[in-house]
Amino acid sequence: MAQRRRLGERIDQAVMAAVNAGQWIMGPQVREFEQKLAAFGGAKHALSCANGTDALALPLMAWGVGPGDAVFCPSFTFTATAEAVCWTGASPVFVDILPDTYNLDPKALEAAVQAILADGKLKPVAVIAVDLFGQPADYPAISEVARRHGMKLISDSAQGFGCTLDGKHPLHWADVTTTSFFPAKPLGCYGDGGAVLTNDARMAELIDSLRIHGKAVAGDGDVASFGHDPKYLNTRIGMNSRLDTIQAAILLEKLAIFEGDIALRNAAADRYAAGLAGSVTVPAMIAGGTSVWAQYTVETDGREALLAGLKAAGVPTAVYYPVPLHRQVAYRDYPAPGGLPVTDAKAERVFSLPISADIEPGAQAYVIETVRGLAKA
């Protein structure tokens, strides 16, 4: 709500301009937002869609991923990462995480690929690396494994859009980057939304087709002579996944200040790191990485007692993810080669503290003081 107050008049005007223009679906604000999003994310193409889960499904569909295929992903993530894989009929293969950044462990990825190859029932085709809590995964190492085994690489940047590694966005290594504009994200709209970023022109065409019911696109060849709206010439099975014009209008205003918001989030994270050191385990950053701090996640022994104390003191917290995906009923029959000991251990220890671009230093000081007091007790 603090950002809403900060941007209130600008967003009100942007929304009313979209309303008064009456182009509710795929209006000009959508195209403008896609162009500016691509420029921000270091991409040649950005294609918006209805939500972050569809954003993951669209490239898998474009690549023809399906039954018999293995898509490697972490278990320590929101269900959408694996859910989109299951939609295609492919199998998610769960991979353990690094103990310091909580992101996909490249060595565990290599071991999982080797296990799947040895088993011989599934064909390794893709990897989904998640930019968990806002910081980039180890893309140089992950992409090396993916390329060596002929697999595509998706950067699931739903929590991490805007993060960089050595000054480069994840798309520098990945085939596509996907993101979510769910309201709680660092770049969030006032409803649902998502996007796919790519440097591959044909991939962009395919995703544009798939997000609008498999409509014909220029690369299909026969659209030029059709003479009608290409959405009535369907060359593939697609879905209905479009970003509302009103949401694009809101996101244009938020994108304009996003770089500054990332700096403010990092300043808030620095205050937490300085104040909480020695009381709880504060987040570790990958070398050369810049996080957008979707969450500020710490870990500790005796988590439940500390959470109870924070609740009593009026400090909001959240636990991501108390039941990893490989332990969930919906996913327990999918492979998790060798078990996931780091994932299982971290699920018992981590919790997240309030952070945003607009968090007041005084409010942070109270959180820090409360955590320190409870940890000492």
C-alpha cells in the first residue's frame, strides 16, 4: 500500500486512460509495456501473458515438450514451477539446492541428469532454474550442464525479475526468462500477469501464437494471404493467455521506477544484514549477483518458537516453502534422484521478514530489535 500511495495519481491516470480508450485486450499499452520490459531485461522480445504459470508453460509448449520428457527443476520453489511441466505431460525431476543461496545446485543437477540417463525411462530435455527470493541462480554453471546434455534452459524469474549476475540478466545464459506480475512480486500489477523474454525471433512468434489460441503468425507462411484476423487461422493448439490492457498501464508506471525500487530494496536488505548478523543466519549472495529481494529470508534453529514470538510482537513473517514439492501429494511419484537432503533441511529452518522498497527504517529497526531479543532469549 505504501507504493500505491506513492504512485497513486500516476496509476489512476494511466488506468483511466486505458478505460477511456476502450481497448481492453492487447491494447497499445500492452505493446508499449512489452517493448520497455524487453529493453529493461536485456531481451530482443518480451511477450506478456495472463500469469507467471502460463509464462512457464508457453516455452515448454513451443519446444514440443511432452510425455517421456524430463524437465529438471528445484523442489524448493512454488508449485507453479513443476505444475507447468506436468501440464505438458512431461515429468518434473526434482534437484537439490545449494545450502547458502537456496538456488539450484549445478552439481546436483549433473547427478540427476546422469541418474535419469542411467534409468533410461525419460529423455532429459530442459532445465528450469529458479531465481529464488530474488537473486540469480548460478547460470554459468547450470547452463554448462544444460548445453552439454542438449537441454533447453528456462530462467524462472517470477521472484527475481531484474536480478543480475556480473551485470548480466539471466537471459544472457538462458533460452528464455519467465516472470510473474502477481501483486506481491517486486514488479507486480493489480491482478495477475506474466511474461516471457527471449532473444529468439521464431520463439517469440511461437509464444505469440500459443498465447492467443494458436493463431497463425508470420513464420507460418500462409498468414499473409489469409486476408482476415490471424486469430481465425489456427496453426497449432494454444491457450488463452493475454495481459489485460489495464494491467499493462499499471505496469508501465511501475516499470518506470523499478530500477530505483531495486536500489531501495537492496538498501533495506543491507540494514537487515547488518542488524541481524549473529542472531540468525542472514542470506548469502552469489558472487557478482544483485538481488531484487522479493523476500528477505533468514534461517535459524527453533524456528517455530521464534515465529510465535514475532507474531506476538506484531511482526509479520512467512515461511517459504514448508513442504517442498517432492514431499507434496501431487508430486511424490515424480523422480528426485538421490533424495534432496539440503532441501529437506532448509524447509525446517527458513522464514522471511518484511521487505519492500517502501519499508521504513524505523519499522525495520523494530523488526531487528525483536528478532535479536527473541534469538538471545
